[in-house]
Amino acid sequence: MAEYERSRTMPAQPEHVFDQAANVDQFDAWLPDALHVHAEDPPAVTVHEDHTDQDTSALLRPERDRMRLEWGTREQGGYAGWLQVAGIGSGASEVTVHLAFFDDSHDPGEQAACDALDRSLRRLEEQVRMHEHPAG
């Protein structure tokens, strides 16, 4: 099993960051370019991967009270992950994304996984900034 984790500080309240991260209609704005999530009957979703042109059945569970988003494959059990948002004071948040690959065939390798996580966190921060609203 391989696991990868990255974090990023964002200048926004944790509730706002979580709302942006958990909005399935906006996933394409921050997930890696090759992945697309389509909501079915929540928590069921389909993840389409452009590189393989394959759809994978998955589960997606947002837990707003914990500021946590969890996901994973349904039938194959190939991977799982979570995103956690934590307030760090002064209106800022820390976002951590964690991926676990249970099947070596799904594991892209450390460099590729960490690069994708870093890009996704940067894109999420851009998404948060685009939809920023005044603190109140």
C-alpha cells in the first residue's frame, strides 16, 4: 500500500474553503485535469479518468461538521482519500489531502502523486479566492 499526503495554507475561513472543496459541481476546477466526478445518487459518484477513458464507481462523503471530505472506489477497493480543512486563526485555513492506494496498479508513484496533490491544492486555493466572500 502506498500513501501520499500534502498540505497547504489558504487565506480563508475553513467553512468557506470546505464549501468550495465539497461542491461536486466545482470539482473539475481543482481536481487533477484528467479526473472528472459525476454525482449519481449520493454518496455514489462516478470518476472518469481521461488517460484511460474509464469510469470508476466511487463513494464521496462530505462531513461539514468535521470539515472533512472522504472518498474511495466502490467495487475494486483500489484507492481512498480524504481532505481535511482546519482553521489556523486570523481567517486562514490549512487544507490537507491524503491518498492511499491499496492496489499497486492504481499507484502513480510518489513524484506523480505528490505533484498532482500540490497542483490540486493550488487550484483549490484559486477556486477559494475566486469565490471569496467577506468574513462575517
